[in-house]
Amino acid sequence: MSTTALTRNVLGVWGADGARWLAGLPATRAEVARAWDLRLGDPYPLSYHWVEAVTRADGTPAVLKLGVPGADHLPVEAATLECWAGAGAVRLLAYEPAWGALLLERAEPGTLARTLVPARDTEATAAILAVMRRLHAAPVPDGVLPDLESQGAAFAAHLRAYPGDDPLPRDLVERAGRLFDELCASAPARVVLHGDLHHDNVLRAEREPWLAIDPHGVVGDPGYEAGSLVHNPDPERHDDALLALVPARIEQLADGMGQPVERVLAWAFVKSVLSEVWTAEGDGSEVGGRALDVALALLPRL
Ligand SMILES: Nc1ncnc2c1ncn2[C@@H]1O[C@H](COP(=O)(O)OP(=O)(O)O)[C@@H](O)[C@H]1O
Ligand SMILES: [Mg+2]
């Protein structure tokens, strides 16, 4: 994505606050660079945050991530990375809420796990599983991160907002909402979840073979974590070849996580519907991509 995509997304989600943030971005970058003694570099492909390669005063490579101060994501990202302390994820080097600024360890070479898809899909899933195992081993801190259960409210809100089958089939959302509650109530364990663990958020690194970035930390059933990677990458795009990989991915995930296939399948269904429900909440993108294809394909197997 380009800076145009950043502008469109930020205005779409944060409105006037987003416009103010975008206008102040050059000044914020300069202020943060001065305070943290950073040499600024080149931006990565941007979607909702300003993310750029930087160099610290001692020559260490790092990444500066800037977002709208007061928005939900960055405080949660910072708190989650702190829980992991570098085990399976990039380290948090500094965080200043007032600036909406995170300084992160840079994963190098930083190649995304998506580059293995579709030809080496099994390898991509294995890489994500290895990262997942590291992340889920962290102790759960008291009261720092939201419970997974809190995300269930999105299903009910969707059903209130949309009485019919547009933009999503109502029975699908109802089914996913019920299953979400059942799966949460029967969780075999509670762990610190990445919350959005898929091919664009797992990067090639040196300290460990792969490291996660960009967590949406919540605490709950480890099975939830299997959901995101089943309908990624590019969940908004129809792609029969990627859709065909879904059954094998689910088997591999169940095996790698030591979870029953039925639970992994159910979580994959629930997370695909949830992803579409979040899209319908209005980030400007279109409902009805591959996440919906995956949900419809899994429905007869529930
Ligand atoms: N710590 C990091 N090391 C290397 N590259 C990174 C790092 N953090 C982010 N990136 C790059 O920047 C891109 C956007 O970062 P991300 O945190 O996913 O932003 P957003 O929250 O807007 O999706 C990633 O896809 C990745 O290519
Ligand atoms: Mg991201």
C-alpha cells in the first residue's frame, strides 16, 4: 500500500482526529527522532500506521511505528510485546503514548511468511505454528490485556445493526456468535494470544528464524489463534487456489497445536465470520472476500 492508502484508511477510521494526525506527522517524526536519537529511513508499505526503518545512535537497526494517539491499537500492541519480551516476537524498545510512538526491534531480512504462499504453504504454516508456540508459552499478566470473550460483542452489534442478510447472511453471523461463546466457555487453557497471527505478521529474522509483529493482544483459548491464518493472506480477495489449501491447513494446525480438528475448524469458521463482521463495521473495505468463502466452505463441516 502507498501513503495514499494510509491517508484513505486513517481518514476512514479516525476522521478529523486522523486528519490532524496526518497533518502533524512530519513534525511528530522529527520530534521522536530527536528524543530517541534516531536516524530516519524509508517507510514500509503502509496501511493504518506510519512504519519506517530507523537506526539508533549506537547503529542498531530498529523500526519506528506511529499511530493516532489515543487510538486503541498501539497501547495493546505495546503491552502485548512487553508480555513476550522478545520470545517469538520483536522486542519493544520504547513506547510513548503521548506521541503514539513505538520503537521496535527490526526483524531482518524481514521477509514475510506470505512469500512462501501458495507454493510452500506447509512451510508457511509450520513457521507460524513455531512462532505461535513461543508466544503462547508466556505467562498471562493480570488485567493488562482484554479477555477474548469481549470480542463476542461484535456479533451481537452486527445483528442489531443489520436486520437482514445484507451485507452478510444473518444465519452465518448468528451461528458464529453462538459458536464463539461455546468455544470460549470450553477453552482448554488461557494464553496471551497474538490475535492476528498470519502470513503478513510473521517475518524472517536472525535472533529466531521467524518473529511476529503487530499483535492485537487478547487473553483466551489458544485455538482462536488458528483462525486468522486459514483465510489469509489477502482475505478480501477471492482465490480458489488459496481456498483449496484450507482443509490441509486445518489438519496441520490441529496437529501442530495438539488440538482436536473440530475445534480448530470451528475457530477458523468463527474467525472468518468475525473478520467480515469487522470489515462491515466500516474500515472502508468491502465485505464478501475469501474470509466469507472460507466460512461458507467450512459451514457444512461444523
Ligand atoms: N519490527 C519490524 N521489523 C521489520 N519490519 C517491520 C517491523 N514492523 C513492521 N514492519 C514492516 O512494516 C509493515 C507494517 O507494519 P505493521 O506493524 O503491520 O503496521 P500496521 O499495524 O499498520 O498493519 C509490515 O508489513 C512489515 O513489512
Ligand atoms: Mg500489520
